[in-house]
Amino acid sequence: MLRAIDRFRDEFTQRGHEITTPNVTQTLSEAELLTLVPQFDGWIIGDDPANRRVFTAAKAGSLKAAVKWGVGVDNVDFAACKDLDIPISNTPGMFGREVADIAIGYVVALARETFSIDRGVKAGTWPKPPGMSLCEKNVALVGFGDIGRNTAKRLVACEMNVTTYDPFFAVTPGLEAVKSATWPLKVEDADFVVLTCALTPETLHLVNASSLALMKPGVRIVNVSRGPLIDERALAKCLESGHVHSAALEVGEVEPIPDNSVLRQFGDRVLFGSHNASNTVEAVNRTSLKAIDLIDGFLRAA
């Protein structure tokens, strides 16, 4: 939303609101938030550490309401908002299809090594690595919310066998072929592990040394959700040994990915994203307009 903010300035103005947009690449620090947020009536939150300390300071200042832009809320202390009587909401169901598009793109890329082919051609060679057909391959899909269901649609369309891991699983029309299991049961059957679940205390480092050891040699891993779902050091060890064939990481435990990340040493076997899977013009428009409507409603009711 920040990068496209000029498209939305009139939306704020028409509602009688003045906006401030900080210069930030991914997140503001807690120290920056403690100084900044108390100056404002409303806060549209990105991936910033919106914790109890920040909300307490903001409540003591001018803050009357907040909205978390997007789906993930692992960085936002909703309990603190309730205790402090700060109205807050996220914007669910906004870009499941967009993130699912990226997920299936990574699955294809890892199966056919398209990135290494591209780099080889640009370097003047003509590489032809033997790929993997997707048909009848097994996918462990962790998370069956909006993003997970949209990812499952695309995987099923590729004639893949999908087993999902979600405590709130329900059979979905058109996705009756998707099976359900409890993590990590049957993960040893998976050719691909695709992460689309929320980050919670229960899913922190869900992919770790123990669960990786259960996976078959040559497994490919895709994460389009939250970086801390994966213990990156454990993943690096399995990439080094060859137990994990490759990984596509749209997100990282630390963002941006540090220069000294242990995962940078694996070349084309690790594909990095920039936490950008939801970023299409259409998705940003509808999510931003939803966030503006929500913060406007909260402030008018304050």
C-alpha cells in the first residue's frame, strides 16, 4: 500500500483524513513505532511489531483505532487492543488467488529448474536438466484457509495428489479429492511440502530437524506464508546433505534476507522471494480500499 499510496490519497481526503507515510522498506522498529504511532488517530499496520508496548504508548497518545493490512496477524497483539479498548481488524480473504499463483509458480520452478535454465542461457550455455512431472506427485499442503484452498485448486488442476494439514479443515466443493491429515503424519509421502498456514505458537518452526527427517529424500519445499514456519538452519543442513532437493522461500525468518544467511550458499537450489506474493495492482487496490473503509468506520465511531 505504501508504494502505491498516491493511488489512495484521494480516498483519505474524501473521508476527511490526513495521512502520513513513513519511509520504510519492510518494517519499522519498535523504537520508531513508540515515537511515531502515538501522534496519530489511526494506524494501518503492515508487518511492523505492533505489540503491547507500542499499543500502550499509542493509547496514551492519540491512537483511537487500527487496521492490519492483509491477512497475517502474527505481528499484531490483538489481546492488547482488546484490553486497551482499541478497535482493530485485519482484511481477510483479499489475495488468496494471488498468493496461490506464486505458490504454484514455485512448485513448477522447483520441479523443472526453470531458474537455473534461465541463468544458464543468460550465461551463454544451453542447460537441459531432467525435470519432474507434476502429475500424480504428492503434495503436503500446510494450511487450508483462503490461500491454501486456492493453492489446492491449482495443484489439483495439475493432477497432483494433495493432503492438507489444518485443524479447521472442511471439505470444500470442487476440492473433494483433497485429503486431510494431522501434521506430520504421511509427510514421508510428500514430493512437495507447501506452506500456506498462519504463524502461531503451534506452527513456529513447524518445518524443523525432526519433521525434515521424516520427509523423503529429494523433497522440495515451498513457503509463501511466514518465514518462521521454517527453522532455516535445519533446512540448510538438509540442503547441504541433499536430503532436501530445493526450496522456494517467498518469505524469511528475517526480512529482508540477510547477506550472511546460511541459505545463500545453495545457488539455484534455493529461490528467494521478497514477501511480494500478494502484490498485484488488483489485490493491492481492493485490500487498501478495504483497510481505508475499516479505519474510516472505526474513527467515525470513536
